[in-house]
Amino acid sequence: MMIKTVKTVEFKDKRVIMRVDFNVPMKDGVVQDDTRIAAAIPTIKYIIAHGAKTLTLMSHLGDPAKDAEKAKAKAEKDGKTFDYDKYIKGKHRMAPVAAHLQKKLGKAAVVVFAGEDGCFGKKAFIDSQKPGTVIMLENTRFHKEETAKDAKDLDKLAKSLAEYGDIFVNDAFGTAHRDQASTASIAKFVPVSVAGLLMEKEVNYLEPVVTNPVKPLVAIIGGAKVSSKIAVLESLLKNASALVIGGGMAFTFLKAQGKKIGKSLVEDDQIDTAKKILEAAKKCGAEIVLPVDHVCADKFDAASKPVAVASVNISDKLMGMDVGPKTLAKYKEVISKAKTIVWNGPVGVFEYDAFAKGTGEVAKLVAEATSRGVITIVGGGDSVAAVNKFGLASKMSHVSTGGGASLELLEGKKLPGIEVTRGREYFIAGNWKMHKTRAESAELAKALVKSLKGGKHKYLAAPSFTSIETVGAILKGSNILLGAQNCSTDEQGAHTGEVSVLQLKDLGVDVIILGHSERRHVYKEDDALINKKMKLALAHGFEVILCVGETLDEREKGKAEAICKRQTEKGLEGISAADLAKVTIAYEPVWAIGTGKTATPDDAQAIHKFIRGLIAKLYGAEAARMIVIQYGGSVKAENAAQLMAMEDIDGALVGGASLKAETFTPIAKFS
Ligand code: 13P
């Protein structure tokens, strides 16, 4: 599911609460490195420029309680006095960060600091600010609830932070792997949650590395410890053509291969893991590139004299500190074949100049690859520090602002701060009703496979029963699901003229449309019968589209909501929350179907919102946020984008206009 970004919402006159990662290094109340503040500026400017009433920023800054405890212990050990207030003021108070932000924003916006007495009860203060003001809240970690383990505690702070905004924006990629009050829980209490521009950029670069990289993918993974990189190695193996393993962790792999590593860094308890990864790479057909020569030292010290070791084996008196020239030549060859490069962790002790050459060369090779059009991504604190040291950060496609967050994303994990910004997927379905011979269906299916290729949404084609097999064969391997327009209430038996779920399964059907208005009104299906079919279809693993909607008479009598309520509630009776995840609801006002009369976007939105509210009551807020609600009834190319722009309209169930590729494609590819 795609993340929703600031570009998809209307900010005019809205109050916005945004999580940023202003966890910057501080000394005596002065910001030491403002990279993270600078990274949030585009989103701040975007929101202000789009007319937000207020923009309230929240961030953590260090960890006041833990940091103070450590500093106090150190002071005691050194025989010094410890002044808690002074220490906290110099390192954890947000006021100097707010002042720094004001300098960076200049005339673009006025920044005010909300005060040192925490984040609670600031609503009146925020609401009294002039339009367009940026408000910085005090460090969120002064509240113990921010990092609480218990959801109730998290929710307590989240709820009070949610009072500052109609819209929650998360731009704090560096903290996205934390499931905390201001990074994730808050999303439960605001109507809309979206990602900021920095978050969008991070996700757009990092996520495809795991899900769908431009291949060949070469991963360069370094750093000291295998143990901290196992998950990322395993995850990248699935797509990488080559895995370059460097840095201290390489020696554990070399030892696993029976090589001599001298006094080099090694994790003996990870030798078996290293063997397993080497084995897995063989199976995946990924080449593992380990050092074949080294630059060594007799001890781990900046002043140690570098000793070139031309072979892979290292004598007992030496330790590997950097890679040698033969290894670098190999790197060059491997990197030259890549279309995507992801780099996490240095290949040598680059902090010491005498052993920085290997990491510097890697930075240069990756930078050169960028200029050839290769997608290059650098993540993780140390490799970012390395590209900065060599002045090559601007020569990479993307340098991540997140250490732990970028690593976890590359491990294929779901990050709480990102998940809350995911939007529902648009789902565009064609209901071909009782039209078309097999040959005609085949022709349409073939045209759709071509025209919807690369389309961004979820698609469905639901032909007549007689054409399902033909169409299914054509849709196989495409991005279009196969649908059926109905099913029987029973698995099999004496049901003349009916079609069973078992038969539909046999044909490879993915989705069944149930309760369509033509079934309800022409074939007199009632709620109980539809509910029985729903349960049967879901039990057999199908996705279901449940259609609801009022007649013209019912609408004119003001009964639209009551009808939709009854049909939704009865249709879903006895259906579990887990099964609801496979249900799409289609609001199809009967008076709009096949009549050329479309509900206005506002009218449709009102009912969609009402239905979502019903789901919230039945299954809770999260289920309501996620359920897809399609609109159906004379959807055409001309009105599709307008309808789909409405907050609660997540797709379309199309009849007439789905019968030709020329009329369905523009709906399916609306923008
Ligand atoms: P039309 O798009 O032809 O109005 O049909 C809507 C419909 O009933 C889809 O199931």
C-alpha cells in the first residue's frame, strides 16, 4: 500500500501537527550540526505555503532521563558536581532548536516556542497564534508516556498531542522505527495522517530496494558486527546479484571459509550464521564479494603503521584494518555492473586516515556510478559519515537521514511511523454484467492487460460466468484480478442455474461481487441471503465486494443512510475483523446505475463517510481507516478523478464504461 503524502491533502486553514526529527547534537544550548533541521525545511515551507493555519512541530531531543542519569554518574566518578537543570538546558531543551529553525526559515515563517512546561494543555496557546505560525513544542521525551510500553500510556500523550492538529504529518524518518506516542499512536486520534516530503523521499528510495529494485542490485554492507547486519544481509540476498561484505564483519565470513584472519575483529558465535548466509547466497545465485587482500596493523590505533598484505590470509601478529588494492579492483568490477547500489557500513577503519582508503574508494566508485545513472543509496550512520568526510554526499542519489530506521527498512520490516501514513489503495473494478461472448471478452481482456500495465492501482475484471475461464487465462500474470459477479449460497447440490464457490475457485477467481443492486432488486435477493453468500465466499478465501445503495424513491424519502446502514450491517453480520480485511464495500446508488446520472462527488462522499463511520462502530477505527469503499453508478473518464479525489472514495465499480478498453483505461489510470 502506498504512503499518502502532504501532496494529497488540502492544508488551507487547517491546523497541522508534524513530527520532525530534530534530535540534533547539542552543546551548551547550541546546535552543533543542523542536517536534520535542514532536511525538514522543504515540508515546513510546503505546509505554510499551502495555507495551513498553524504548524505545530514536535520532536525528541536526546533522552533526558537516561542521558542525565549517565552524566550524573560520570560527574560523580570524576568527583565533579552535577547541575541537572544546567545539563538539561544545554542538551535537551527545544528553545535553542526553535531559535535555530527561525534562522533557517528566515522570512518564510515566524517560529514560536511553546514553552518549557511540556506538551499538554497548549491548545489555547496554539489557537491564539497568527495564521501561518510555526510552533515548536518542548522535547516530547520530557513525558514518560512518549516511550511507554503500555498502549494506554502512549495513547494518553498521543490524544493530547492530537488536539493540536486536524492533520498529522510524519516527517521524522530517523524515528520512524519507534512505536511511540508522537511517531505513531497519535495517528489514531487525528482524522488524517500523511508523510512529509523527507519521509516520502526516504521511503521512495529505500523501500524498492527490498520490494522491487531496478536490477542488477549490488549491496555493499560493512561495519564491525555481523550480528547487527544478519537481517539486512538475508533480506538483500533475495534481490541482489552481488553482496559486497566489508569492514570488521568480513573477517567472521573469512574465518567461516577457513581463512587465517590473525588478530582481526571476529564474532566466533556468528561463524555458523556466516556459513548459513554463504550457503543461502549460493542458492539465490548471489555473488558474495569478500576481501582478497588487506591493509593491516599490529594494533587498533590511529597511529599504527599500515602493513600491506597481498593475500587473503593474515598472519597471527596482524589485524585487518582496510581492504587492499586487489579487493578494490574487484569492487570496481562488481559495481560497474549495477543499476542500483545500496551501501550501509564502511569497508575499513575510515576514521583513521591511514586506513580510510578503501572506504574512500568505495565512496568514489558509488559516486561515479550515480553519474552514469545508477540509483545509489547510502544509509546508516557510519557510511553517511564516510561520504560526508570524503565530500561526496551530494554525488549520491540518496543519503538517508536515518540510521536504525534505514537499516530496518532494508531488513524488510514495517516501520510504525511509516505504516500510519499508508493510505488505502484505490481499487478500480469493471463489472461486465451479462455482456460479451467469449471471443469479445478475450479481446477486451487482452486490451486491458496492455493498457493497464504499470498502472498504479488495484484492478479487477468481472466477466460473465461463461467467459471467466477464457479471461482468466489472459489475465494470468497481469496486474488485473479475476472476478465473478455472483455465487450460490451453497457449496454444491440441487441448485439449478446457480454457480458455486468451488467452481469459481476451480476457475481461479479472486474476487466475488455480492449484493449488486440488480441481484437485490431484479432477482429479489435479501440481506440474509447475501450475508450467507458473503460468509461462504470469505470462508473459501475469496475477496468480496459487497454492494449497497438506495433507490431513487428511498433517496427522495431521506432514507439513503438508513438503507445503506441496514445493507452494510446485515451484509457483514457475523463476519470477523480478519475476514473484513478481504471485504470491499461498493456504494452503488440504484438510481445512478446505467442511467447516466452520477451522484455528485459531495453526495457520494457523504454516504461513503457515513459507511466508514459504521465500520468504525462495528470493527474499530483502524478497520474503518483501512476498508476500501468504491463508488459505482455511471462512473466515466470525465468524472472519475473528481469522485476519487474525495476523502472517503477509494475506487470505482464500473459497469457501462468498463465494456471497452478505451473507456475503462482512463478511469483506471485517473490522476
Ligand atoms: P454503470 O457504471 O453502468 O452505471 O454501472 C455501475 C454498476 O452497476 C457496476 O456494478
